[in-house]
Amino acid sequence: MRIIADSGSTKTSWVLIGIGMEPMFFNTEGFNPYYVDSNYIYQSILQNFPADFPYSAIQHIYFYGAGCVPGKSEIVTSALRRAFPNSQSEVSSDLFAAAKALVGDEKNFVSILGTGTNSAIFDKGKITYQIPSLGFLLGDEGSGAYMGRKLLSKYARNILPRQIQDELADVLNVSPQQVVTYFYEQKLPNRFSASVVPIILAHIHITEIRQIVLDSFQDYFQNIVIKYPDYTAYTLNVMGSIGFNFKDLLDIVASENGMRLGKIYHSPMEGLVAYHS
């Protein structure tokens, strides 16, 4: 039996596949090795996997994850080795999963817009050029965490429409005066920041909220996308909930910057199952 995992900073989608069995799909929290250590991942797997999961019967694991880059991927590999002692593990960046699903072996631009941001030019399944996203503290423009941070800063300054201020107060159970302290106390501030994206999505018709999304995508283009050589020669192919749920606004910003939308997928899992079956 084999496991395929697609992990962002918020959620990991898993599927168990094997000869003569129906694929078994389930989700756990996300595991970004920039924010959690190996023991955290190991303990979370044991606590959140389905009951009676056949850990010892797993022979191979294909794990695609946010933050799984050289120097960090060993954190995930170590946790998988402990949880699945009889398996071999291949840990790669989630960007490779996105590329396989979005462009295959074609030379094109691939991006992830989920809780975080990632991007690269791929050719025949390999990265040929990449501009780093820099993570939540220094970058991740266009991501859910980036949009959430913009919304939370406006909430802390009490400058959002009253309806949104009240809704955030109810959802967060934290006042505008307390939110800064609460934010810095979070072990995973990127995940906390992205947790308010459903409020953005629900109120996208409100001008101030719509502008947060447009500004976030414009920052994504100005700081990342347009820095790629000949970026307008490619289409914008995007994986992730943010690109998928806000694709109409993403299309507007892409057009303003001379780029056409390509494929926009919410998840690469269907393509990964086909690839590894």
C-alpha cells in the first residue's frame, strides 16, 4: 500500500492506495517544516489518522508539502520514518505536485496561492527559474495569510465597515485592542492570519474587502511575478484555494499586468493519484 499527501500550511490531504482497493481519502492539519518540528508532525499523524490505520503495511509515501525544500524536508522525512517504519518516503515541495497537475512536462509558469505563496518556471518537470516567496514574515504576497494579515490590521485599527468589525469580533473572540497581542502569541501566526479568509470571501461584494484581495494580488505581481524574465510569454497556472476562490479578481490583476490565466485548480490530488497509480 502507498500513501500520497499534499500538504499546505493549513491542511494536508491524504490518500491511501493499493491493489484491489478503493482509494481512501482523508485530511489532517497542514505540516510546514518552517513552522513545526518533526515530533509535532509525528504526534499529529498518530492523533489524527483514521482509527486502525495500517501504519506497518505502508510501503511507499509520496509527500508534497509547503516548505519542503532542501534543509527543511528532512524534518518531514524523519516524522514519516517514525510513523511508518516499513516505508520509503519521497518528500518534495508542493510546487512539484502543482506542476504535475497543471502543466505536466510543458514549459510554463506555475504558482501556488493558498495559505502561503510559491512559484517557478517549470520545463519538463524541473524548475528552471524561481523567485523565493520569502514566507509569511517577509513575503507570501497574494496568499491567504497575506490577505488575512491585511484584514486583521484594519480590524485592529477599527477602520473596517461596522458589519465586518462586529463579525471579526464574534469569530475571533478578541477585541481590536487585543488582536495585536493575540496575533504575536500564536505559535502558527500564518495559519491564524489565513483563518479569516472565509470572512473575506463571504463579503467580497463590499468595496473595502474586495480591495484587500485586489491589492494582495497586485503585490503578488509587482514583487514576484513580473520579476520573472519574459513572464508575459507564459500563462498564469495556479494551484490552491486562494487562486481558485478569487480567480475572477486574479484574472483582473493578471490582465492589468499583461498575463493571461491558464489552469486554476483547487487541489492537485486527482492528478497525483493518476500519476502514482
